[in-house]
Amino acid sequence: MKNRIVIIFGVSMKKLACFMMAATVLMAISSSNIYSMPTNLAEQYGVATASNSWISTTYGTHTPEFAIDGDSGTYWNAGRHGIASSPEWLLVDLQNQYSINSITLQSPNNDDRFLGYSNEYELHVSVNAVDWTHIASGILYDSDVVDEYADSILVSGPESLLQYIRYDVVGGTHWAHLFEMEVYGEDGSAPVPEPSTFLMLGGGLVGLAVMRRKMKR
């Protein structure tokens, strides 16, 4: 009797335990408790327009879409300076409202010809492109120092729900330009399991491994 394996409905207890562990794994995988990883919404959904664009037969085309294409080697350039009374601007429309975590702005970091040249900027956000909220001001430099050529702006509170971002160049020694704008927030279309789901999945896999070792003995 000691060595006898108990049978329930024609299935051994060991096999039944394996089935239960497998069910736990499947429940973890199919769990509906999910959240979205932050993604660059500007590159994914953004449509960019600008006050002006520099198109040169020698230096190429620098239209606004290049500021949100995810490639730091391309950029928007207005071909002229921005001033406070007449800013040069870049406008990004995400085409829907999203909850935003942060916005990153990047100026050149690999062009020694204009090292130290600058753009003074102001950053505004909106849900309707009519009513704007100012969220940041700063200076971006042509530099090889990350703190000088890039700014990361954390967004929270009511302003985090937005659809439009406007980058105004209001001064500086360089033509108005921007190499990259990255807008990070919750997309909602790329769900991943929450930590509790990972724990359920891990527990099920460990249980299966233990049962497999016992069955081999």
C-alpha cells in the first residue's frame, strides 16, 4: 500500500499535480491584470509641423518630421533664428490624448563646427492646440556633454494628459533646430504582465520543475 499510487478518475496524483501546476502557468500568461510600458509616442503616432524649414541643395532637407523619427542623425532646422517676439516653433500632434511621463529634447552632439552655439527654448503642451500650458524653459547647446545637448522634462499632474507639444525657440546663437523630441507615455496597445502575474508564472514554473524531478526518482 505504501508504494501504491492513488488514482482519481483514472489519473495519478502526480499527474494531477502536474496538470494543476500547468494550469497555474496558463492562468498567469492569460491574466488580465496588465499595464503598458512607456513608449515614444512622438515616433509612433506624432505628426510634426513647423514655422519654417531649411531645405538646402548642399546640406539636405531638414523638415519637421525628422525631429520625431527616432534617428538622432536627422533633424529639423528652421534656417533662421528665433526670438522672443517672433519664435520659431515645432509642433507635434500625437493625434490622440495620452498620459505622458516625460519629454526629452536633443540638440546636436557630434558637430564641432558649431560647438557652443545655443537655442533658448520654451516648451508648451495642450489638449486642443488652443489653450497652452508652459511646462519648461531651457537652453540646448551644440555640445558633446549630455547635460548640455539634451534635456529631459518630467510631466505630471493635469498637464500630463495631452495631445500637442510645442517647442518654441525664443533666442540663442544658432538657427532654430531640434535633432530629436521623444514623448514618453502609456500607449495602452502593448500590455505586459504586472509583477503579481510574474510571481504566479514563476511559482507555476518552479512547481512543474519540482514535480518533474520527483517523477524521475
